[in-house]
Amino acid sequence: MIVQLDTGQSYLLKEGFYPSLELVFTLPEVPTHFRTFKYTWTTAGLPFVSSILSPKIMKFRDGSCLMASRCIGTWVYDPMHPRQLRWIIYGGAVQPFFRYDDQSMRHWLETGGACPKEMLIRLIHTNKPIELSISRLSFKPVLIFTDHCDFDSDILLRKQRTCFSSRGIRVTKRVFLKKHTHKGEWNSAWEGNEDEFHRWASEGHELCYHALSQSKLPDPAVQEALVEQFQSPLDDPTQFRTWIDHGYQRYNVSKALDLKDRSRRLWHLSQKGVRQCWNYYDVAEVTDNLNQLDYDQMAPFRILTARHLTLTEKIRILLFFNSTEQDLIRYRAIAGIIKDRKIFQLLQQGLIFVILVLKALFPRKLERRLRNAQSIIPTEVPQMTAFQSLIVKDFSKAFGEPYVRFKKESGLAIVHTYFSFLEGHHGSTLFKSKSGDMEPRVEQVFSMIGQDIAHGNLFQNKYKTFKYPF
């Protein structure tokens, strides 16, 4: 639904479900500047996007401003329509949900959201606009680690906990409830390692669901019973409030067939006490910035000019984050050939690979920029919020110059990572061996993060991180 409004008009957003909602305001004159996610001004000569956690303020020639009455939705300004402001609140453009098919291809879904209460939305004319901080430490960066437990062993779990707790770092630690894995008995889960996870909770970390088991249970009836009957193993209401899909489990939220099916899955999780869920999407892999609010960091030029990346890394990131879904499937097939060193097949696919690279160099469409601009996302279930993430593989590179820029911009990073990953192609990982020997450069990184937290230069939100700000 698109609603046309003049600047002085307001819109009453009533309680209920909206498949889509976009307010289009006719501005009194052409704006000269917009306030950016970096809390700086940019001229209005280029397309501009301001997402949920970014400032929503524009300035005019006389110095007066228009600001949003509420920090919801996304502003979109196109200088081709200089006196028009789009304010998108619900819809597929700002709610990036998808489903995986049996070939692991993503199909982006039209969706909607539930407004939990009646509210008035308008533009406020003022000479003194109000700018809000996303952090409880005023205008300090917010860093949230969400760790995949795919490679956890009991030894590496203990080593992680010691590393973080000794430095005052708190993380959202993903947990498999059921111990069933194709990786081997060394792979940790709540079942059989309850005491260690109780220590994580007692030391201030957040535990969350990473689906329910590492591998699919062989008996469909047992699998179904687990999905229907699972409960939080802790009475603490601040624990196990977050759900993060794992692999391609059939009960994942990202395997839902449509809006109705996804709503059913979300409602089921909400009855289990879940209040946040991952949409299974990484907006970026760190190039020159760790700030997730910087939705243009996956632009081809930014990737290719990132100083700390190798040419191979640049091409991989370029293809992964700037290809169409069909081209991404083709790239993954070629990447498998490269990994297996099948030289003859690679020569056969050489021309296709070059074409994929050239196509990925084209400027990104507005739809992708809008999708990447989101961080926390309303769902069709009133008490549940979704979030998307920023992937970090190489800790030394991500927390070098990109981290400095992230702090300068007072940014946000909801980090998707694997603390126990040991294979070399991720670069500088936390551990060097199965026995838990730490990589010295990465140990220094986490010492630095701990110092920034202790000195009030960095904020870590322990719980309820992703609540949508209605």
C-alpha cells in the first residue's frame, strides 16, 4: 500500500498486520543535505537511504530541517524526484526474508509486519533536530558477537569462555540442544555438556538456539517430536530468547514455503520464549569497514580497493555479494571445482567464471542497497524481531583498519562468526589447534576489544539486543 502525503500531513498507523506500507511525502522544496549513518551531513545530489537505526533528518537551504517523528522504517530519496521522500515501513524491500529451495537457492519473499499499537507518523519541521544514539553509551559503537557452534569441541568451548570472560567480553553463544552430529562425538551440544553451558550463562553470556542439532535426526518422527516439544533448558528468562537457523534443517524459518508457513514457524518459536530470530542473511563480509550500517561497503569499487584483501579474496567477495541468485549458484559450483583442484573442469568453466566476474562489477540495484541497509526487522509476529548480520572470518583483518573506522562512525556490528573454526582459508582464526592454542594476533584483538569495553569506548548489549523500536 502506498499513501501520498504532503509534508504537513500525518499518517495514523493502526494496530494490525500490513502486507506492505510506503508513505510518499511531497516536500516543500528540494533538500540540500541528509544526515547519514555516520552522523555527518551529505549533499542531496545522490540517491540516499536511511534505515531503521540511522538518523532520519534532512536540511534545507535556510538551515531548517525535517525529521522523522519515529525511528521506524527506511527513508529513500532519489534526486531524480527531488521533492519526493519515500518512507517504507513494511514490505519485501525492507524486510529481507527468503526461503531456501532444495538446491539451496534463495527466493526472496514478499512479506509484511505486525504493528503492535496505534501510532502517529509524521515529519517534524524544526531548527533543532534531535539525533538519537543507538547505544546506551551515547554515540559509541555497538558490537555483538553471535557465534556458530558448528565446530565446537568441549576443549575449545572452555578456551573460548576463558578468553572472553577474562577480558570482560560477553557474546551470544549458539547451542545445539540435541547431541547428534555427522562430525564426530567431539562436537559439543547441550546434551552431555550441561555444566559447561551453565558456566557460560553464569558468567554473563547469552545462550541461544542454533536450530536443535548439528545433523538431521535419522527418524522423522523423533525429529518432529523434538521440534514440537523442545523447551529452554534454563529457567532464566533472559536466556534462549534468540533463534538462529542452522544448515538446511527442514524446520528452519528460512525453509518456510511462504508467509503463512513462516508465520506458523515464528509463532511456534514465540511460544517457546524466542523473541529474536536471524533471517539467515549476511549483509557483508568485512572489507574496509566493520560498520553494518554502511550498506554500500559491498559496492564493487569498495571491495576492489580494500587495502588489506588479496585479489583472490576480493574476487570471492565480489562474486558472493554482488551476483544474482542464479549466478551465485554457478559460482559456488566453480568454487567447488577450484577447492577440489579439478584443473580440467576449471578450464572448461573459465569463460563462465570471467562472465560472472564482469556481471558482478555492475552497480548494485536499489533493491539490494535497501536490503543491505536493514539491521533489525519487524516480523508478522508482534513480539518477535528479526535481525541480519555481518560475517567475520579473519579477526586480524576485520579488527584492524575496519574496526578503527567502525568506532569513528559509532557503528553497529552484529557479527556472525565461528570461534572454533580451524581451517586455514578463513585467515586469522581464534585458535590454531584442536588443543586450543590461541593465535597471538587474534588474542591481541580480543584484548583490545576488552580494553575498549572497559574504557567505555565500545558498548555490548547483553540481552534484548534486537527489539524493534516501536
